[in-house]
Amino acid sequence: MEAVKETLQSDYLTQGPKVAAFEKSFAEYVGAQFAVAVSNGTAALHLCTLALGVNEESRVITTPITFVASANCVRYCGGTIEFADINPDTALLDTDKVRQLLESQPRGYYSGIIPVDFAGNPVNMEELRALADAHGLWIIEDACHAPGGYFYDSKDEKQMCGNGKYADVAIFSFHPVKHIATGEGGMITTNNELLYKKLMRLRTHGITRDPDEMPENHGGWYMEMQELGFNYRIPDMLCALGISQLQRADTGLARRKGIAKIYDEAFKEVEGIRILDINQAALGAAGEKGHAYHLYVIRVQDRKGLYDFLRQHQIFAQVHYIPVHTMPYYRSLGHGKGDFPEAEQYYAECLSLPMYPSLTQEEQAFVIQKVKEFIGK
Ligand SMILES: *Cc1c(COP(=O)(O)O)cnc(C)c1O
């Protein structure tokens, strides 16, 4: 609140110094070279598809178990979305299914992949990069669930989600349900300077003021609109909030890991409850985990029963997600129920339990008690 107040009293409400400062701190946090702050995570996705040249000819692969925005960004540019099924153990996009899809078509048929670090569980981006390179594809990592998450690559080097080492670009959201909240807000990270410059232009109408980028210069006022962009800027005061939130990110993440550990212990031996596996690549040699635990998901047979039972006891569990390919809009484009059995079976059974840093030990114990009570019935 102090940080926001200070910005409100400054000369800038938007496009001020806090935007660049937030970008710099965020890039450092995830270990990427460049960051572009934008108005929300969906805008971040849209700018990425624009910058990568998605058009009516493009076909892009994503997971059905994600928020709809991961797929919609391709549709904004007129491209076609194809889904590949999930791995039922992790609920992440199944690399083998992606490979099958790619190998079923000639090279050039697909343009890109949008993997999602679902629930905070990091995708093995090195493995996906190899596949993408073999088929000439770009990668947009939807890391909305995973700021602070990481995996270990084949050289046993720690790779932070969104660090731009393997994906061309990565995106984050600062919606209140996410780890770092600014109300509305988003970030793109990349190590590709050309993409970075293009994203910076596209965020502000396709306008540049950089003399190096303009063949002409009429004076101090001169700028050029070089391509069709948008107004996807984020206000300075929200960036001030973001900077201050970022300072608490590690503490929040540690708390989330602590909560996950307690849930893991409580449920691992319980018949009738299936917990999701952490991606093997996200397991450190010393047993530490690169999972960012945006969500804690369990799978149960009578999901609706458990959901209603928990609600009766003032526990507000959630469902993440209704498979995107079964949404009426995507059905109208030819996708439909039955296309991705693992994703649909997962949806029938999944429930996200309360997971946020301010959840108290007593509250978590109550949640566990009620879940076990229902399962034991
Ligand atoms: C939240 C979220 C988005 C969209 O972010 P907004 O800031 O709400 O636009 C995209 N993808 C995933 C996986 C998300 O969780």
C-alpha cells in the first residue's frame, strides 16, 4: 500500500519508472534477459502470438487442461488450435502425444507449441525444445502457475520456469489468484532481443521512439507506428505493487511448499485419493522440489460429492480445469468430447484444495480431516 501511495503521489500513473523497474526485478527473479510488463496474462499471450507471426495458416498445439487463454491467443490471430492429451500422472501436456501429432504431418504443418506449467509443476522444457527444434517450431511457455518453479536439465543445471533458455518466450499473470498479484497484470520474459523489441512496440500500438529503429527523424517529437499493435500497458502504480509483492515471493513459495508437503503426507496412503506426481525433472538430488504449487490437486472418484461436502463445511475447493476442447466455442470449431480421454477422465476426478500462503495450520488440518471423512464414508 505504501508503494502504491508513493507512485500515486509521483509524476507518473502509467509508463513511469516503476514499469522498467518491475521488468528488471522480474527478469532477475526468473533468470531471463528481458521482460515486458503488460496489462494481463492474456495480453501477454496475445503479444507473443503476434510477435511470433501467428496467422490464419498457423497451427499450434496446447494442452486441454489449462485456462482458456492459453488457446485463445492463437485464435486472436486467426490460427488453428490443436490439442494433445495430458499425461495422467502429472496432468501436464504429454510429450509423446505431441511427438505423435508432429510425426503424423509433414514438416511445416505445425508452427508452435504452448506448454503450460500446470499447477506449478514445471514442464521439462529441454525435452520439448528438442522436439520443437526437430520440427521447426517455436515455444511459448505459459508459466502463469509457476513463478519460482524450476527443473533440472540433462546437465543437472537448474532451469527456472520462464528463464528463456529453452522456450522462445514465457508469460506470467498477476491476477489476484496467482503467486504475485497486482490486481491485473502480466509479464513476458525472453532471451531473444529481436522478439523483445517487437514485443515492446506491440505493447504500445506498434510505435517506436528509438532513433536506431527509425529511418527518418523530424525532431524531438518524432515517433513511428511501424506495425499494428495494441495498448496493453500496465499502470505504474500496479508495477510498484508488483515490485513489493516480488520481494515476498520466496516466502510465499516456501509456505506453499510447506502446505503441499503436509497434504502429500496426509493423502499418499489413502485409498480413494490420487495425488498428482511431480515432474521427475523437477526433483533435486537433495530431495528439494521445483514445483511452484499454484494448485494442490487431488483426484477422487466422487468429485462432485466431495466438492459439495467441503462446501457444506465452508471449504471452497475449485476445479481446474474444464477441458478447453469441450468448451462450446471450441466444439463449434470441430473439437469435442471424447477427443482426449486422459484430460476428460482427469476433469471428472480433479479437485483443487485450498492452497495459499495465508492458509493456517488449523485450517489445513480441518480441510484434511473433512476430505478424509468424506472418502472414508
Ligand atoms: C491466469 C492464467 C492466464 C491468464 O492470465 P490473466 O492475467 O487472467 O489474463 C493464462 N494462462 C494460465 C494458465 C492462467 O492460469
